[in-house]
Amino acid sequence: MKHVILPTDFSNNAWKAMSYAAQLFHNVPCNYILLNTFSVPYSYADVSAMPNVELLTEDSESQLQTVLKRFKELDHHDNSTFKTLAKFASLVDSVRAIETEHPDDCTIVMGTKGAGGLGETFLGTMTSHVVNSAKSPVICVPNEAELSVPKNLMLAVDSEGVDKMEEIQLLVDIANQHQSAIRLVNVPISEEEVLSEDSAEQFVLDNYLGKTPHTYHTLHGNYKEDLLTQFAERNDVDLIALIRRDRGFWKNLFHRSLTKSMSFYSDKPLLILRD
């Protein structure tokens, strides 16, 4: 069974992400894990005093039960299960603990805060930390996103292509569950076009995608992030996917502060896959 981790700080943005998770996975059985984490408030840290963790836990659990009741009212598969976790710990450590407990099929769905370049200013500090540390795919839901059933999906393919089916399995599953099409998009860095007709990468992707409807697109220009975002807007893409690597372009994208003149603006959900 798929394990869907739903971090929440009880904000409207967190609820939007939870609603999107229900929309994405309503037709498959899932084990939903509603997670709230908390730590020592600064007011306590300043005076070297410890708060009553028991009271903080009780408050967290109470709010989680309220959110859970509301979440259960959404459309879910009959065999889905629900669990709440209130943790006096960091969000990153808590997510990693859940991944260790369920190593096979975890997906994290969480909200993003603010608007701007893809990086800490866009995702929010906590979401950025999770993206950079989690081993599972992360779906980031901007507060400004207009959510809908994903019919048009986009996978940004870098020069390394797709190494194995497991990297894009979640994207393919979502496409098949919703009878969606996938647009595979590449912006060449050099003269070589990764997705050119009859290329080795097209052969590999055709094999991985099978009967899932898909098309190939090559974009030319200097500002890679802008080209990808503009393509998504022009083609009514509902969900943008990319494979996060610890090298190359995507490493730079996640580890630098992007300026307004060169930024990955998007009001669309982002699916960050793992290599």
C-alpha cells in the first residue's frame, strides 16, 4: 500500500496540499500519515527553560484529530487508512523515520509558502529541507495553485535522461490513474538534443512509458527555468515533474538563490522525483 506523508502546521496552505493528495490518490488505497512536528519555542530557549512537552503533544494531537476528521470527509479509496503523528522533533527527522519504517513506497505531499524562485524563498525553509533530505518523491503544492485533476503532466528531462523506471514510476502511476498525458521536455545545454527523434533516450522512455500517452519536446533558449515554465503555461500543464539529482543543473537549481531575472516561477504543483 502507498504511504502518503502529509506534514501539516494547520495552515490553509497545508490543508490545500492535503486536499490535493486526496485528489491525486482517491482511486488507490493509501495509508495517509498526518504529521505535525513541534519544538521548543524561542521564548523558552532564551531562558533555558523547557516547556511542558506533554501539553504541547496533547495540543498537537487535538488539532490533528480535527484536521483528520475534515480530511476523511474528502473522497478516498474504501481501503485507505489514516494515522496521525504528533512529534516533538524536527520535520526532517520525523519524515526520515517514517521512510525508514516504510521504505518501499512513500510519497510526501506538502504545501509551499511564498512566491519566487524554486529554492528556499519559493518552497519555504521546511519544504526545502525535506526536498533536500528525503529519499521519497515530494509533491510541493504552492499556495497560489489552482488545483485540478492532473490531465497534462510534464517531465523536465535533463542531459542525463532517465536512468531507470523507478525514477519516474510515481509520475507514470499518476498518469495512468487519471488517464493523463505526459509531455517530456528538454532544454539542450549543448548542440546535442537528448530527445531527438530516434535517439537512444526516446527509445528508453518509450519502453518505460509503454501505452501511457506521451510526446517529446525540445526547447531552445538561454534561460532554462523560464522556458520550462512558459511551456507549462502554454500547454495547460497541471503538474510539473523533475528528477532531483545531486549533480548538474538540478543541483544548482536547488542550492542557489535564484534572482528574479532567472527563476523557476510556477503556480503549479511540483513533483520532485529521486534519482
